[in-house]
Amino acid sequence: MSTAVALGRDHRLVGFVLAGVRVIDAETEVELTRAWEDLDDDVGLVILSADAATALRPCLADRPDVLTVELP
């Protein structure tokens, strides 16, 4: 079974905890990249804040097994 993660720093991500999503609070490009690289193999969905999506765009293709969604 796949798990879901919300990644970034956006107050809207906190609400996903109610649905069982693990929220990883990261703001800098270094923190975001480290969090992306450290995702467990069972992660199938990552919800990204807009800033996280921008910072991680070059890395997203490294994990084609992960579906990503960007918050507006």
C-alpha cells in the first residue's frame, strides 16, 4: 500500500494530517531536496506547496513512481 506525503511550508498542508498524510515541513531548497531524496519507497503521492514544486522541479523525474500534485 502506498502512503502520501505533503512537502513544503504552507499552512494549508497541515490539514492533510486529518486524512493520514505525513507532513514534512521544509522551506529551503536544501531542506526540500533532502526531504525528497529521503522519501520512503512506499510513498506514492507527494503534495507539494508551490515553492516546493518550483524548487524540486528538476528532481521530480528522478522518482517516476511518485505522483506529485502542486498546490496553487
